[in-house]
Amino acid sequence: MDWALLTQTVERLDTLEGMDFLHELSEIEETDPDLAARVKNLRSNRWNASSFMQTRMPGAQEPRTTMFGAGDKIGVWEIAECLGAGGMGEVYRATRADKLFDQQVALKIAKIKTKSFRNRFESERQRLAQLEHPNIARIIDGGTADNGGPYLTMEFVDGMPIDAFVKANQLGREARLGLIGELCVALSHAHGRLVLHRDIKPDNVLVNTDGMARLIDFGVASLLDEPVREDEPGPLTLRFAAPEQLLGQPVSAATDVFAVGMLAHLLEIGALPKRLPDGGVLVDVKALADEDLSAILGKATAFDPSDRYASADALGDDLRRFVEGFPVAARPLSPLRRLRKLVARNTLASAMSAAAIAAVVAGVIGVSVFAVRADDEAKSARFAEQQGARTIEFYETINGGYTRFTSSIDPTSALAEEYSKALLELEAKADANAQTDYQGTLQTYVFLAEFYADQGRDRDASRLGEKLSNHVTELTYASAFTLFGLVHLSRGFVEDQKLVERLDMLYEFFSADRVAHSFDLAINRCVRSEFTADKSDAQQCVDLAKDHIAKVDMQNYSEASGVLPLLAYGVDGALALKEFDQATAFAKSGLQFYENESRPGSVPEPSFWMNLSDIAQAQEDWPASIENLTKANALIEGDQRFPWLEVSLMLEMAQSNLAIKDFKNLEASARKALNQAEQLYGSDHHHVRDARSYLAMVQADNGQRSEATSMLQQIIAEEEARNGNAEAVRRYNDMLATIAQM
């Protein structure tokens, strides 16, 4: 079924009445009988369900015959007028007949057709009674009318449909998205009580005279844990329906998130996203005129429910971040784009000199101005090709990693020097304003730390981590998580004991959410165990990892992807305990994710093959180690996304080559690791020292034992001077001992 064609056809027919409608439908039946049948089925389902629980039907005329008329009484309520009728029920505006209160309600009464419909109405009353929220029209009363029909009364919301309210009041973007945010809060309340709405559209989101969004009409609602009923129609509003609704598949909270995304798109540009033939939609990026907002609405309306926001709260939070000028989850920022956001909202960053802004944020000065400063003519030619590329995107091409940076800019050039000076100036401004604008300072530190980490400049990242740790009482959850991520990068620059203390300080920032807290605690303990070499820490790492993983739905993409880092750390914890079976189970769970998913996860697939290599090395099964590393390398080769992972892989391959005395392949692996590590990290990095140590062993095998010994002694001195890793120093000394025995 071409859902784009069906949507267009239904929308066209909805504008016709009487004979015009019948004539048009007849023509469709002649040319496309299947399309005509679909149209009839949709209209039939819409009629059966539309007024079953619909509070108001704007523009609807009172039906010719109704069950009740003005003045009739149902319970303590007196009918004022009929608001609408459908195949399943009727809706009236009513007032208190006993005059005890001056109160208007929407009274909904079912037409009893089958037992299943009656049961559905009764369950509706029960589920609506759970919903007590200022943004949701509340249930007031219920009972059985004299004709035997069950009824309920709902708060009558005196307001306008949200799209009409926005247009009538000419609301700006912030106000429009604020109303959508209120809708997200209301849905979060309903979803928290396992109630879905399933029919979010402008007529079901009213804005009252106080400017508050009110969600009405849970008439086609269902429970999150309720099975799909084959004996009930599948009511939907075609224009706002999610793909799973069109295809008759199970619905979820993501179905409501989809409809909210559609509604937000309508409020923003006055039109819905384009419906595609497969039932998906395409947001209008050009009309939205903002990449972040386009990304948010694109994520909310993704075809696959698992690709949407995990909850209405998550969508609301991202919209709030967008309005406030913060980076949004729907469009993860490279460091340069994150800085542009920072400059836009932070007085500290805007205090930078024009030259510094020009050096860091593209768009201030044309790229060609920088091109002439590059020392290498070939590099200059590449810059010239980008003439006129004033946007941030060009700079993103050199900031995905230090490899791309050095391939575009000569690190000894004036451009690279100006680039670095700009970052240092930004850091100095942050330092100077630490007492008066600590939040702005922390935001700058977080940006710089992540920027340096992305470039492999571990020493600089570590320095920013130290500054963040000095402001630990003022950290947010997000900045605390950045500080946590810097712990590994700081090894070799900060004493292990200080890093352990830093990890312990972060306990207070763990999420209050039960499942998220479980993850935070487990991964913190796993990282801690790597620094303390304490078996009790390793045991807690393994136990907490297993406990958290048991709470996760590994068939859900978002949840499974999120737990991948814990699986990788769990391998290390299990290895420390020599629990090889458990370590293997963790690694294979990570690989299982990639067997089920073609989408990328939070930990790349090659990492888990490398985990299996670690397990094999721990058992001195060197052929198995090389086999797993070969599989990892096949996935990495030619992929520019993981240069840092390729360095680790080549070093691990060198270790296995050395164990089996395959010096030819050892040299190839070590040289590749050395070249890549120097490009990524510069010459003063522990990965560079590791690669040089393996090349020293190749020298020794070639009979140059004196030169190899001198090289290793120099490497040891460098590592110790950097407050280096004791394990690395031990390994280098073992190599010296091996050379002495040659």
C-alpha cells in the first residue's frame, strides 16, 4: 500500500460532501479498487471510534436523532446540547441538574453494540480515573443512564485547538514549543500509568483561556500492557498516525511521541511532514530552517519506534534544551558545534577576541584567509577548494579526530598555532571568570575537555579534568559524566589514587532513576577496579554489571546499545578475577547485539572481538588471540571512524606476535601502531612508547641488542617521568630481561 497516495486521497475526499464525495469515490473504485476499499475502511473505523470518547467536534452539526435532547437528565446532569455522535457513542455538553455547583461537563454515553464495546467503555472509565494532571482533562463522574448505557462525565475544556490558538495569537517559536513541552509532560504522566493516547491531533490538544495546553479525549486509548484486539477497529487519524498504526502493528509510548512530533511540525511551519509511500514521513528541513529542530522532529517521527525518543519526557527535554540554546540529544555535537552553541548563550565565550573566535568557530572569517597561512602548498590548495565554505561544517571535517586535523593542517603551521592559541585564550577567560560565572566556566571546561579528548590530546584533556574536579560541588549530571569519561585519559598524567578519589566523588551525581542508577554504579565500580587492582572492586564490577544487564531489554535497540560499555568493562572485571567464562559471556553479548542490529551501538563491534582476544591472551592462547584480532581488523580496515581503536588493535596484535616470536608481523603491527599513534596523540603518549618498545624487540631479534636496550631504557625513563603506569614499566622491564637472555 502506498500510504502517501492513501493520505492524499483521504484528505481530498474529506473536503467533499454528499454527491461530490460519492462521485469521486466511484471514480476511484473504477481505477483503483484496492485504494477505494482502504478509504472506506478508514472512514468506517474513524466513524465508529471518533465520537466514542470525543469531547468536542469543532464544526460538527448536531445529528438529526440522538439518544437524549436538551433538558433530559442523566444522573445529576442536565443535557444542554449534543456536541457530536459516532458509531460507538454520543457526547453532550451538560450542567449540574441539582444546582449544587455551577459546573459544565462533557458527558459521554456509549451505544451498546457488543459486549466488547461495553467492556471497553468500562475500562476507559477506570483508566481515566488514574489520570490526575493539570494538563489533562479530568474525569468527574460516571454511572449508568436510564436506557442502560454506561456514561462518564469529563471536565469540559473551554479552549481552542492548539493550531488555531497558535495562529490566532501569532505565537513565536519559544511559545509554540512551550505548549508542546506541556503536552509532553501530560503524556509522560499518562504513560507512567501505562495509558497511551493513540490519537494526538490539534482537536485533542486544546489551549484554555489561561494559555495552558490541555490534553483531552483518551477515547481510543489503550494500556501499554494491553494486547492488540483483533475484534476491535483500529481507529486513527491518518494524517498523524505512526507507521506501526498504519501497518496494524503493536503500539507503544513511541506511537504518541510520533504524533507529538507531527503536531510540533504543524505548529512550526503550518504543514505536516511529507508522508512517504512506506508510511514513514519526511520533515521539511528547509522550512524548519534550523538543523537542531529538524533533528529533534526527525527523531520524534522516525519510522522505527526504537529510533524515536525513549519517552515523551525525553522529547520534551530536548525541546527545552533547544529553546535554551543547549546542544540537543537528537544531534550530537562535535566540539566545534558545541562551542558555537556556547558562544551563542555564554557571555564568557563571547568575551573572546575576534581573532580567537575566527580561529575556532568557522563563519567569522572565510576559509581562504586561513589557507594562505598554511606552510604546505598542497594543504593550501585543499583549503582553497573550500573557498566560500563559511559554515561550521568545514571545520567539523578537521575535528572528528586528530588524524583528519593533521591531514588538513600542518601542525607546525601558523594556522595550527593560531588554532591552539584560541583554545588557550578561551580556557584563560574561563579561569578568570571562575568566581563570577562558575556555570559558564564549567561549560567551557566541559567543551574544551571533550574537544581535546576527541583530538587525542590526553594531557590537555586531563588538565581540564583536573579543573572540573576542583569544582565538583557545582557540577551538573552531564558535566560530572564528562569528568568520569576523562578518568582513563588522565592515567599517566594524574596519580592513580587521585583518579580513584575522583571516581568516588562522583557517587553523589548518580541518577535517581533506579535503572540509570544501577548503570552508573556498575560502570563506576568497573573503572575503579582497573585503577585499584582490588579483587573486591573487580567482583563488584562483575556482580553489578550482571545485575544491571538483567534489568535491560536486550531486544530493545536503545537499551541494548546503552549497556554495551558496561559489557566491555565487565570483560575487564571478569578477567581480573580470571573468570574466563563470564568474560566470554560479556563479550559475546556485545557481539550478539551486532548480529541483531545493522545500526551502530555505543561501543563499536571490533571492541568485542578485541575483548575475546584479551581473554585468549590471558590464557596464553595466542593463535585464538590473533584470530579474533584479525576479525576486528577486517571490520576496522578502511573505516576512518575509529583511528584510536586501530592503534589499540595493532598494539594487541604486536603483543601476540611477540609471544609466538613472529617478528616479521610484529614489526608490521608495531610500525602501523606507531604511525597512527603519533598522528593521533603526538610523540609523548603511552601508546607511542608501547609501539616503540615492540620495535625495540624487533631490533634485538635482528642482533641490535645494545640499541634495543638503550631504546627500552629511554622509554622507561619517559614513562616514569610522566608518573606513568606501573604495569607498563613492569612490561618494559620484562622486555629488557628478555633481551639480556638472548
